[in-house]
Amino acid sequence: MKVIVTKNYQAMSDYATKHVLEQLAKKPDSVLGLATGSTPIGLYDRLIKAHQSGLSFQQVTTFNLDEYQDLGPNHPNSYRHVMDDVLFDHIDINKDQTYVPGGEDDKYQSACEKYEALIKDHGPIDLQVLGLGLNGHIGFNEPGTPFDTLTHVIELDESTRKQNQRFFDSLDEVPTHAITMGIKTIMKTKDIMVLASGEEKKEAVKQLVEGKVTTTFPCSILQIHPNVTVIIDEAASQALQPDSITEKA
Ligand code: GLP
């Protein structure tokens, strides 16, 4: 696990963008795993700029980590809608090659199996972008999720619903369930980039990098993945031991 500490959010986003652009230069038909949340927005803004400067995404395929259950793709808080808004509508990617689990499918068990089959057909995912929940979740794999899970439906922790309430009018409107790539799905990706910014993430980052590998802190499993780069800003790095840091960029 490489740990890169950058000065601030902007520098974190710059570094992450470089990593994605290197991947696309190496393999223009890359399969990217994408995350929602506030953290990757700076990265997506920069990818849009790269497109405006000539980079094409026509050969790229994307798989998003997760989606709320029951919102439907037209709901402004559905991750499908958010991804269109923050990235896909602003680049030349073929929308048919951008996958988000669940969608309008109300038969969630078959939607999970379908998503795994799609990843198998198009994959493996070359580069997976991950954010970090305050409770250590990756995707929507909440504490206690077994490490051998594939795409599945999960009941969201109250803490996660409260954390995500900021995007909704009230807590009641935040869905209680989501569909998410499983931990095993994530661990099968070839390269993983974890982004975290701000002091509120410092404990989650410490567990990710230095904690015991345990389902209580789902992100800790990433310690045993062969190819992980953790890109964080100084604020998020505050609880780390100095020798855990690979590079200050
Ligand atoms: C959300 C998403 C995750 C995201 C995480 C962190 O609930 N399901 O995919 O990475 O929580 O979000 P943020 O980047 O807004 O802190």
C-alpha cells in the first residue's frame, strides 16, 4: 500500500487525476471503477478539463460502486443522476458503457447477479477509485460485511444515512438500503486508488493504513490488495505514523 500525502484537496485531486490519466494513456479502453460522494468531485472536474483539452473517453467503460435502492435513475440524488451530472454528461463517453448497479431494476437479487456478470464480461476493472466512509465503509460495504461478498443489497448504517442526509431534505428521505459492489468485487480490481480529504477522515485513514484487518473496519482489507495507492491531504493524514507515509507530494 502506497500512501501519498498532498498539501490540500486541490493537490490530492491533481495527484489522483495524474494517476487516472496515466492509466488511460497506457490503455485507452480502460475499465474504470468510479465512486460518488464529495471526495472525487475535484478529480472528475479535472477529467472534464482533460476532455476539453482533447482527451477522449470513447473507449472507456465505467462501473460505479453503488446505488441507493428505490430512488430510480431520475431522482437527483440517485448515483446514476449524480454521475451524469458531475462527469458523464461533460465528456464523450458512450453512456451505454457507464454502468451503475440496480438502476430501474426492482428485482434486486437479479440486479446483483447481472452486475457481477457485466463486470466479468467487460472486466477486470483496471483502476478502481474509492472514497472512505467515516465508519470505514468502501462503496456501501458497512462494518460487519463479510470479505467474500459480491454485489449485494445492504441495509445502510444509521451513521451513514445521517452522514448522507446533507444531500437530501430530511433524514426520512435518505434510503434505508443500497446496492453495492461487494468487498470481493472490489478486491478483484487490478489497481485501487483511495481518496480522502479533511480532518474528519483521519481516524478512518488510520484504520485503513495501520489498523488490524477486520470486517469491523471494511477498508482495512485493502492492506492485503497488491496494488493500492492511498492519496490523501495533510488534514486526513494527521493520525498516521510518519513511517506509514510513502511520499509527500
Ligand atoms: C458514500 C458512498 C461512498 C463514498 C463515501 C464517502 O456514502 N457510498 O462510495 O466513498 O460515502 O463520501 P464522501 O466522499 O462524500 O466523504
